Amino acid sequence: MKIHEYQAKELFEEFGIPVLGGKVAETAEEAVKIAEGLKAPYVIKAQVHSGGRGKAGGVKLVNTLEEAREASEKILGMTLITHQTGPEGKLVRKVLVTEAAEVAKEYYFAMTVDRDTGKLALIASSEGGMEIEQVSKESPEKILTEKIDASVGLRDYHLRYLADKLGIKDVKGFIKTGLGMYKLFYAKDCSLVEINPLAELKDGTIVALDSKINFDDNALFRHPEIEAMRDPAEEDPRELEAKAYDLNYVSLGGNVGCLVNGAGLAMATMDMIHAVGAVPANFLDVGGGATAEKVTRAFEIILSDKDVKCIFVNIFGGIIKCDMIAEGLITAAKTMNLQIPVVARLEGTNVEEGKRMMRESGLNILPASSMREGAEMCAKIVKEAA
Amino acid sequence: MAILINKDTRVIVQGMTGSQGTFHTEKMLEYGTKVVAGVTPGKGGQTHLGVPVFNTVREAKEATDANASIIFVPAKFAAASIIEAAEAGLPLIVCIAEGIPVLDMMKVREYLKDKDVTLIGPNCPGLSTVGECKLGIMPGNIHIPGHIGVVSRSGTLTYESVSQLTALGLGQTTAVGIGGDPVKCFTFKDALKLFEQDPDTYGVLMIGEIGGADEEEAARMLRDGEFTKPLAAFIGGATAPPGKRMGHAGAIISGNSGTAAGKQKALKEAGASVAMTPDQMGNAMKDALERAGILEKCLG
């Protein structure tokens, strides 16, 4: 789960990480009120879940309260199109009003889980402000990594070492930042706490200018306060609905809807569809225990995407009986008055019975005998529909 | 021979009296697995599916001399159940639960670091040694006995690959689902080490996916001669968009790392046969065996 920059800033304040003064506003009037309490010049920043906001015109540096009002009026309500939002862009509903910093040097500092060791990893670089992936590609020697043993925990000396290697003068501020991030990471079950840039101001002090926090979805059950920070306007409505029914759905933009059991098979299915020259509309995992009810919900979500021209059902039943899945498919197709063809590849117990039920249902459900055959049938259908 | 489990494995089922536990214990018993005890706190002294139930893993172990445990408790409590099984001295623990918080798994891994315990999972289908013992939730009927080891990060893709092998007449020794979570203890590396030592396993089919660097580590073992048998592989998620979690918590591309292309390249360069589409997993195995000149030995 992701949150807004202003929410991350509030969490940073709570955990003692140095940030610039400022607050979030929903109207230009509120923005001016906030600016009145700050030192000029000010920065007005659009609050949407996307990088590249500055380039898209969503960040403005202003010198007076009147300019702050004008910039806020302009940004609030605009549709911001960045390289991450897609061509439809994102509507800006809130702006963050902060003081402008006089930056002398920018660093990168993040904490995440190192999968290979299962330890917390600190990643720091003197090359702040740019994407860390780019730094790792161009100058990997400028990235410092420190892995923290859970039985020891993060200590001052780990941070002093990094500060010295990076050439940071405000060591005290850096330690405060590091310890705050560490506390935040464990207190809120984060999967990433990233500060980029971590700025050294002209007066030498360290401050977190921009940040990104990701949370572990598996741990949200014990963090209702984080769940409450979720902004539904920022999420794909179909992904949200799927979540409510305990289904894993990801929009992919194509026209072959997919309904699969198991994440691995669901990924393989979208690979297979690409391999035969079509594009999947979605990734959808109905879970190992696919029930008729879940199949119906999954159909509803897939069909709410109007680009979908056919649906590929790929179920490796195993323990689940194929006739039960077929029954779920037929019921869903009937109750929803399904207009588009469904290609179904079922494998597992009672597969012949399942195929017979589909053939005799009188519905537009076409049985396929393998994953490749099913994908090829779908590719043909969408080609003819185009 | 096979790896990890066989007909003599004596199993405790943690969470046996729940609906998942009951369903899959029945299936494991049908398969022939020696389920010797169940554990559900508060239900000690009862009998369920003809198996005695205990309040704690330690009591179950003391009474039955079990040497493996499979965990069917909800994700919230699963990390604690793993620790309980490890403390009771069980050398093999299989955790099926999906959705354990990463920080909890980091603690489990730290605790198990110096213990002589093999933890398979979490978020996995378990494992089966064909015709002898099933310790998991996979269908039993898709396997035929033979000489191919299977190891996979995905459940349903394990079934898919096993059924492709079976259709080609390539029987299996043991199929292990290692799970789709980012933090786990038993990785491809551990599976390959065990398959390397097993005289009955002649070749291995490995089903990886995007995210992490486990597949690259397997490629390194092949290249450096730590794994010497024919290896075939498939990497799921080649067409996944970066930065999106594809169902499995571990299946996410961050930046340039964890891509399918990188993994495929590393494996090919190390000498593995790589299936580029999921319908070719069985054929890739066949190809690897053919190149090693042992296909005949593995058929029928």
C-alpha cells in the first residue's frame, strides 16, 4: 500500500525525522493560511501517487502569499499527466504547502528488506535526487549498503559510519533521521522507507525533502491507522473491488480478460497470451480455493472493463473439482447475461464432466485442452473482434 | 530415495481440526502419508480423523516421535506456530499459510539461523515424494514415479509442470513448492543441493518467477559445478509491469533487478534449458536430458 507525500511527512514528524515546515491544503484559501505561518519563499506541490510531478507542472516555487494562492488555484483540480500516471492522468485534490529549502547537496537514503539475507538493509548514496536504479546502473560504487542483524538492531555507529563515508557534516541530524526511519519501519510494518533527496541545506543541517513509504500489505490487519490513510481516488477501482472479495487483480490494459487460480499460473497465463500475439486485460488470481462465488465476483470485475473482448479461464483444479468450477462458470455466465465468448481450460479432477457441462450449457463457453490452445483461441477471437 | 520426505516420515498437523486442516489431512491420509498427530490448543485428548490431537507441538512430539510438521493455521498466527515447531525439535517444518507479515518472517529466519531445521514456505503448496508421502495441498494423482526433481515458487505452476512431465512419460522423485514470499529459508539453492546428493534424481525442473535473485544463484551453482545434473527452468511473469505485485508478495520487479529476462539469460549462459513459454516446461526438461544423453534412462 502507498500513501501521499503529505501523509509520509506527518509520519516523519511523528518519528522525529527532520522535515521542512508545511501542511496539506484542499483549497487555495487553506493553502494561503498555511503559507502565512511559514517563511517565504514557498513550494506548492500536487498530492498524487506519482513521480515526475515537477516536470508535469504539479510543483511551483512562489515568493509571495498572492503567488501561493494563484499557484494553488492552478494546481488544485488540474489533471496531472506524468510518465507514471498514463495518458488519462490524475486529478489533483490536495496540495502540500512547504517552505522552500536552500539546498547545498542532495543524498539518497532508504531502508528496505534484503531478500537474500532476510535482514533490514540500509541503502545510501551521495547521488541524491535521481532514481537509485539509475545510480546503480551508472555508478554502482557510489551506493553504500549496510545490513542490520535483527539481534543487534540499528546502532549509532552504523549511521556514523555511513555519514563519514558520505561526507555528511550534520552527523547528529543524520543519526536522528536514521533512527527515526528505523523506528517507523518496525512500528508500521513498512516494506520501504525512502528519502530522496535527503538534503543538506546551506546552513549545513540535514532535512528530508521528499520521501516514499510502502507498507507490507500482509501486515495491514494490525495497522488500522495505516489502512485509514488509503486514498481510494488513487487506486484502480477494479483492484479495490477485487481486494474486497479477496481476489488478486492487476489491470494490464489489453483486451483478453483472465481468470486463473494461483499467482504463478496467472503470471504464466499472461505470458502465454503475449506469446501468441494478444494482450491480457488483467492479472487475476482467484486463489487456490476457487469457489463458485469467487468465480462469479471475478467475472463481474473482469466484465466491468469495457475493453475486454473475450475471457480466458485457466484453472488447474488439482484438488478442486472441475465440474464444480464449470457449474460456477455457467451460473455466472447466465446470471450476468454474458455477451462475449469465454474460453475455458480446466484441468484436474472430473475434467471430462466439466467439459461436457460447458458444451451442453448452450452458452458461449469454448473448452480448450491446453494453455497454449486456449490462448490461441482468445487471440483469434480478439483479432476478429477488432 | 528422494529428498526431505519418504514413506517413513511421521507427520504432525498443526491446526488439524480447522476446515483447511481437516480437508488436507484427509487427502494426505488417503495418499498414504503417516499423519501421527494433530495440534490444536484446547482440543488435546480428542481424536480427529482417527488421529490423536494434542494441545502443544511438544506434547505431540513426545507422544509420537514425529519428525515433520505441516502448518495450517491462519497467517496471523503462523509465524508463532513455526517457532513452536522448531522449539519442539522437529527437523522439517512446512508452512502453507499465505500472508505472513515480512517482519514476522524476518524474526523467524533470525531464530532458525543456528538451528538444524528445514523450513519450507511460507505461502507454498508443500512437497510430495511420489508414491510415498505428501506433505502439502497439491493433488496426488498428477504424479508418476521416476527420476525428475521439481522445485517451484508457485503452487499451481508446480501442478502444471508436473502434469507436463507426466504427459511426456518423465516421472518424478520429489516435487517441492518453496513458496512465493520474499523472505523464506529454503530456496532454490537448498533444493538443488539436496537433489544433487540424491542418487535417484537424474535431472531437475525449476519453476522460478520475477523478483529476487534466487534463480541467478541457481545459475551460478550450475556454472560453478556445484550442481551437475541436467537443469531445465521456466521463469513466470516475463510480461509483468514493473513495480506491481503480481499476487505473490515476492513477485515484483524493482528497478532493473528481478526481471525475467535477466534470470533467463543467467540460466541459459550457465547451460540450463530454458522454456520461454509455460507450455514448454516439460519439453525443456526433455531437452536438457537429451543433451546430457540420459533421456532414455528417465522415461517410463
